[in-house]
Amino acid sequence: MFIAFEGIDGCGKSTLLQLIAERLRAEGRDPLCVREPGSTPLGERVREALLDPATGELTAWTEVCLFTACRAEMVWTQIRPALDAGRDVLLDRYFYSTLAYQAYGQGADLEATWKLQLEAVEGLLPDLVLLPDVTEEVATARRRDGDDRMEAKGRDFLARVRVGFMELARKDAERWCVLDGAAAPEVVAAAGWDAVTAKM
């Protein structure tokens, strides 16, 4: 299975990914857990630059291109080989985040962004997308560290991103599962696991 975990910063998606990974391991499976951007030398270096406030303002399309380059590298060097070997892949953010953050959130052309994503990954879509949904207020309250470059864009930006995620989920309801991210982690994980087992 190829499962993507999406949502605004602070929604609990990374925690959910780890809990689902634990359940899969308990079933005797060996999931590959990766993150975007990251999980490759290129991805980790670009991640550092994209999240560093010292990088300053970038155009939305510049961000689209940077995220997409890292994504293509990870798909071809990490994700596809794992899937071909019969492993599950759990991915912390996929191209849906680029659509939500850079298109819905910052105004990059949605159609052009969609087209670039699909070309970069040659149409590779996850079997399931888990989206723990929380309000901007809950997400902001959960963040303990100082804001990184993306988080510093403020609540209005985060609200647009959240709307973007919900719109993406609405348009592809068979693939997406929206969860109550404000619930206790074990409750969110149980609901997420139900969605995973329904796809097995």
C-alpha cells in the first residue's frame, strides 16, 4: 500500500503516520516511512532552505518547482523501488501539500501545478490519503517551537491551505479519509487504521 498523510502544520499527521506504521509492523509488514521534502540528500538540503526564515520570500511558483524536484527524486529513488519490492510506503506529505500550500494558499496556478505534479511522478497516486483535520487555532496552539518559514505566513494563510485540503478531499472522496484531528491521538489512529484495513 501507498499511504499519504496530509494536513496543515500541527494537525497531527506525523504522529498518525508513526502510529499506523507501528500497527503495520505488528501485522508483520515492513513499511518504508518517508517525508516531503526530505528522505533523500537533495530533499533534506532543500527542506532546510525552504523552512529557514533566512531564505526570505520566494514566489509561489519557485516553491512549487523546488518541492516538485525533491518529490520526483524521492519517488524514483525511494518510493517506486519500495513499492516494486512489495513494501508499504507511508509518506508524510505528497504533492497534495504543494497544491494546498502553493496553489490554494499562495495563488500559484492550480491547473499548472496539478499538471507538473502528475508529470513529475508519472501519475503515481496513493491508495489512501489520511487527513487529520483541525482548525487553524488548534494547529497553532500545538506548535511548541518557533515558527519556520512556512508557519510564519500566519493564520489567514493557514486557513486558505486548510480549505485547499478539504477541497482536494471532496474532489477525490474515494481516495481520501478525513479524520477528526482534534481527537486524542489513539482515537485518530484507530479511525485511520480502519481506513487502512478497508483498503487492504
